[in-house]
Amino acid sequence: MSAIALRNPSLFRSPLLWRLVAINSAAVLAFLLVSSAYLEVKLRQDLVHEMQQDLQVRARLVDSAFHANPGDPQKTVGRLSQWAGVRVTLIRPDGSVIADSDEIASRMDNHGTRPEVIEATKNGVGISQRQSDTRGTEFLYVAVTDLDKPGANIVRVAMDARLVSQRMQAVRNTIFATVAALFMIGLILSLVAARYLVRPIQIVANAATEIAKGNLDTSVEMTRRDELGDLAGAFNAMSRELRSRVGQLEANRRELSAIMDNMSEGLVLVNSHGTVTLANRVATNMLGQQQSGLVGRPLWESVRMPEVDELLGSLPGIKEPRRIWVEDHTNLQQRRVLAFVATPLFDAGRGELLAVLLISDATEDQKLLELRQEFVANVSHELKTPLTSISAYIETLLDGAADDTEVRRPFLEKIRTNTSRLTKLVSDILTVSRLESGTGEEIQQQFDLNEIAASSVRRHQEAADLKAIKLTLHTTATPALGMINEEDMLSAVDNLLDNAISYTPQNGNVDVTVAKGAQGLSLEVKDTGVGIAAEALPRVFERFYRVDKARSRAMGGTGLGLAIVKHVALKHGGKVDAESEVGKGSCFRISLPSAATSTRLPSSPASPA
């Protein structure tokens, strides 16, 4: 399991980091600016108040000095101005200027209207900051007088207000330097705090990105014991649960995919518009398409079958599964019939209606259906002919021919012949049915094929002698042992000998040969008869198939003998094949496994193990 480390080289490229730093820095800067503005105002007020108190003290000292040395006012004012370090003005109670340290008193207008003078005459002390009318410069004025002495002069001292600005500028510079230093410290602390918060968030984000890429083994290693540590723990729990869920889904997908790809039927999932959303391997093979070319396209574009197009169009209206059979004409060399079963549309849970199409190869089913139909038709025809003859003979006898002894016996012989033919036909039909269905006596035991061949030859020797046919048996030197049902195998050999003797002319030869080989046993019946045309040879083992129908019926054949031979061979795990040439004869061969390789067939439940 991989883990995302706490160290992350791309941290300083994080927008969140710089956003937090910007927010924190803006907050710090705003706080510092407001604080510095407040401090500047407060300090200015304190400084002005302090200077006012200082000027008030100096004004009192100057006033005391005037009372202690009442000499020439102009000289005294000059001397006191130098001593106090301020501008000194001596004013009478009526506002006229007695003396001034910076100006000639006679040239100065009446100061009775000055704010500080007015306030001083009322309260003993007056303070104001304004522009001087005589100097044109802003001054801070403080005027004092002794209210206990009526008619006492007013002493006013003044200081240039620029001294306050200069002192405030020094204070302001100190504040600015402090604010700058504090802002840098705040910026650094904001960066550290933002990095402390952003780093684990970015780690979790990177881990989430890895999981989104499919790396479900990603986890976050974090030892913090705060909410971010809880977030990392919750993320790891989510990752484990997601990994478990995805693993389960992947296992289910593989299982479903394996089931679909190993189905014997094709499966196609289509939506209500007939577009393929899913198809298994069998379906693509049956439809002759590539899986990538089938999914995502309407099925009618890939399958040019009108019946399928009509089936897709009927999907919204069907309420129960619908089945159709379609003959595939894409392969002109081999006939193929496909069966399509469509289910009604269902909601797949994503708001989309889907339907399932099951596709199977119904070629053999169609052949079996046609064979059954042909079988019924042939049975009906084969039964109808002798029954019609029997009915005609009986009616003739009932009409009076029964009293004529010369006519009665031939008619009864005909009736017996047709009755025997019906009996053999019914017997052969029952035999074929039993062999095909696997019912009845199916016991197989170790038996010598030589004995079966010899028994069948003895039973047909008389028929061969009547036609002067040389019937010869060739057996193996040692027993040809196989797991054999004696009755069925004897019936198969009898049918081969019946055909061979029936279709071999006078003075011909029929050879029966039993052989053993590495592949098993074989029994071969070879004749010098009329032979079979090459185009008819593949069909001679079909039920009711006759090369020469008129001649076969005349010989009493039912058309089922070779079909019985084929089914007997198949029941024994073997096969039958034929070779023939017109005018030269035929050779039929039954191939069987030997006793050493033979096993009990699944379709023979009664046979011993």
C-alpha cells in the first residue's frame, strides 16, 4: 500500500496557501493601519495637551516675573522670551498690547478679540491654536491672568505649531517603522500558519487525485491530533472502503464477464432505440461482428435481417418474451438458422430502458423440426400404401370374391404381405425411436463382435443361397471384444446384410469382415451390387431416404434400416460410414471402441459401469 508523504515540493504553488496568506496579511495590515492611525491621533492629542500644560506653566512663570520686576515692559518681555524660549506678549485688560517680544506693540492691533484672551479674562487661563495675524504662521497660544487682582494685565505666551508637527513626524516615523516590522512579522506568521493548514489539505487532495486515477492503494500518513488529522483518518477509512467496494465490483464484473463469455448463447443488451450497450463474445461471433464494432451502434446497422429490425421495433409493446427464428443468408455455402429471444423493456436504474436479446444457433433445431415433419409425412405415406392395399383387398373379398377359392388365396397372400410390411415398418419405427431417445434395454456388456457377425451371417445364408450369392465371413484370429448391446448390434448387422443381399444381383458376392486395430473394432459389409450415386451417399443414413424408391418398396424395404445402423453405432460410441460406386458395389463400415477403451454412454443409464 502506497502512502502520500507530508513533504510536498509544490506547496508554494498552492492558490489556497497564497489566498490564506493574503487574507491574513490584509487583516494584519488593516489592524496595524487602524492602530497606527489611532495612536497617531492619540499621541498628537497628548503632545498638544502636554505642550499646552508646558506653555501654561511658562506663562505663569513669566507673569510672576513681571510682578516681581515691574520695569520697562519691552525690555522685560524680551528678556523673559529668551529665558522661557517662547514668544511673550503683555496685554492690558482692554486688549491693547503693552509689549511683545517679536513685534512693536504700537503696530499691533487690539487683542481683546483673540480667543485665548477672551477665555483668560473669564477663567484665568485661555488656550487656542490658530494662525497668527501678525506673523502669518500657526501658533499655539496660552494666556493667563490673575482674576483675584482686578485690572491685572494678561500675559500670553506662544509657540510655533510647527514644533508640534516636527515632534509628530518623529513619532509618525517611529510608528511607521513599527508597523512595517509588525507587518513583516505578521506576514511570516501568516505564511507559517497557512502552510500549517494547507499542507495536510494538499496531501489529502493529492491522495484523492491518485485515487481518481485508479491508484486505490493510496493512503494518507498523518500524526496530527486535530480536525485535519481526523480528516486524514476519515479519508483512509473511505479509501479502504472504496478499495473493498471496487474490488468486489471488479470481482463481480469478472465473474459476470466470464459467465457471459462462456455462455452457449449469445447475449446482447439493447436500449429502447435498438442501440447495443453490451454484447458477449458468443453474440459477436454468431453475428459475424467485432465486439468493438457492435457495441454503441444500432443493431440493425450490424445485422441486416428484416425480422430482427421488426423485433427491435416491437420492443416497447411486448409484455412477455418474444421468440423468432431467422435464417442467416450471409453464408451461402452453409445453412444457418438463428433464434432470437427478446425480453420486455426494463428499467436499468439509470433512467434508461433496456432489453435482453438471447441469440442461439437453431440450425439443428430447425433441422430436427423439418426431420420430424418429414418423418410424420413419410410415416403417413408408408402406412397409407399398405393400408390402402389391405383395405382394397378386404373390400373385394367382402363383395363376393371370398367365395371364389382361386381369387381368395392370392388376395389373402397380398393382405399377409402388406401386414408383414406394416409390422416391420412399425417395428423399425419403434427401434429408431428407442435408439434416439435412449429408452428401453440399453445394457452393454463385453461381447465378441465375431459371434454377432457369425450369427447374422447364418440367419441370412438362406436368402443369399436363393440368389446364388456367395456370403463370406472374415473373422479375427482372437476375440474382437467390445462393450456391446447384443440385440442392437445384431439388428444393425442384419440390416446391412439385408441391404447387401437385396441390392446384389444373382451370383454376386457379399463379404462380412471383422477387424481389430489400434483405434478399436470394425465390422465391414461389402457387396458387388448396384452401388449408390456419389450425390446420394451422404443421405443414405437418413430416415426413409431411398436411392430408388420404387425398387426399395418392391423389395419390402422400409427406408429405416440404415438409420437404425447409424443410431446403433452412435449408441456404442462409434460411427458408421459408407463407400460406393455405381455398378461396382458398396461397402458399409461400423467402427466401435474396443473393450479396453469403451465406456458406458451417458445416454444409457441401464448399462453397467
